[in-house]
Amino acid sequence: NIGLTVACDKMINDWFIRRRGLAQGIKFGLISVLGILVVQVVTLLVTSSGWRFTCLVWGLVMLCGLPFAYFLVKPHRPEQYGMLPDGATASSADMASGRMVEAGLDYASGADETEHTFAQAVKTGTFWFLLAGYSVHNIIASGFNLHAYPFLTDIGISETLAGTLMGMMIFFTAPSRVLGGIIADRIPKRRLHFILLVAFLLQVIGLGSFLALRNLASVYVLLICHGLSSGVGTPAVILIVGRYYGRKAFGSIFGTMVAFLSPMGLLAPVYYGYVFDRTGSYDIAFQTALGLAVLAVVATLFVRVPRSSGPLRERW
């Protein structure tokens, strides 16, 4: 959580404005693809050499990555290095006069981006509707992701096919993340929340299809919709926060959202497991998730571009 969520997203949000969706899409797409590969490597290492050796190898891999993080990741916004977001080049006059902060704000304003402080953001209804929808999305995802494999085997699917279906579900997160980011860069700010709406609707379609049909085809629909929804959901929220509230307070705003999600991410898998232990199936958990997904769709319908607070000209 310290290094790979808010901090990484904050950095991308600082360095990209017009191409922010593409940058986030590439990041999340690589996470999906490399995640599939890493699982295979870890499985092979654990099977051949045990979990202790595997942990040692992975610790060394992370240790070798520290110099790259230190030397290649810049700790400040591009304006501090004489550049503008998206790789744009600043004018010689701005660089000579030390007006890079102002030039950066002008560039952001030209991309229809305004700045909000944390206090201003939490006073908007959009922040709370986003938080509600994002929380529900993660409640459903965190519970389902942990229990998806036992769910598949419990309904009579072989372990081999269940593993293949899990890989398929993860696979569908990659294209949705990249494509969602590309689309986000090309649609007006006022329509950006429709991407998030699609992600929540996919959860409704997947859960509703399985609960209504309960056959193998509906299992495929459930897993594909869940993969697509998981791929789109989190990047969409990050992009909306960046486009709606700007760069200055992004870390505080999105970090607060993530802090709200943590307890829910802990309780959701417990609830899924409790339901199965008491009833012998996941039906009630899925029905609850379906109801929550509908609530997320309704909350997202109320998401609007917050009223502009005007560009902030104080020093960053």
C-alpha cells in the first residue's frame, strides 16, 4: 500500500494530464500480464524448491529493484525539472524566468483541469458518491477474488478447469485496463464517470446471470464480467479523481479513499466464508453482492464534475 498504490498513482497523476489514461492503463495492464507470469514462476519455485527458497528469491528480486526506484523515479513534478506534463516542452521564456510552476498550471488549465485542496474536495458530493461506488466495487471484488476458486470446485468444476477459468478471469483484466485508459483520454470530462458506470454494470450482469441461470455458460459470463469490471474499476476511479480534483491534493484525496477501503477489504472475504460455512453455498453472498452492485450503479449516476475552485497559484 505504501509503494504500489497511492504513491505510484500520485506519481503518474503528477507527470501526465492529457495522456494520464494511457499511462495508468499501461501500468495496470502490465500488472495484469506480469501477475499471470509471476504466479506461474512462484508455483514452479514452490513446487521444486519450497516456499522458503521462493521467499528468499523474491526478496532478492525486490532488493535488486531498489536502485531503479531511487535513480529513475523522480520525486517531484516535471515542472521542477524544466519540463511539463505529458513530455511537453516548456518555452525558453518560462524556463529562464523561473515560471515553470505557473506554466504547469497553465498547461493543466488548457487540458480542462482545475485544482482543489483536500478540504474543498471532501465538501463536494462527488467525492462521497465516488467513495461509495468504489467501496462497494472493492467489497464485491475482494470477497469474490478470494473465494472464486473454491466456488468453482464446489459447484462441480474440476480443479484443472477451475485453474484455467481463474487464469481467464485475470486475463480479461488486462485489455479492459488499457482500453479503459485510452478511452478516458478521449472523452469529455463530464462523461468520464460513464466508464465507472460500465464497470459497475458489468458486476450486475455477471452476478445476475449466474444467479438466474446457474449453468456453465453463466459461470463464464460471471468470470469474464468480473475480470473486465475489476480491470476497469480502480483505474477509472483514479482517473476521475485526477481529472476532477487536479494534481495538488491527489495523494490526500485518493489516499483517504483507499483508507476507507481497507477495513472493507478485510471483512468482505470473511463474510463470503461465513455465508458458505452456514449455508453450504455462496448464494446469499452473491445476492448481497448483486444488491450492492446495483447501489454502486445508482451512486455513480450522481457523480458530476465538481464546481471549479479556480487554479491554485501558491507554491507546490
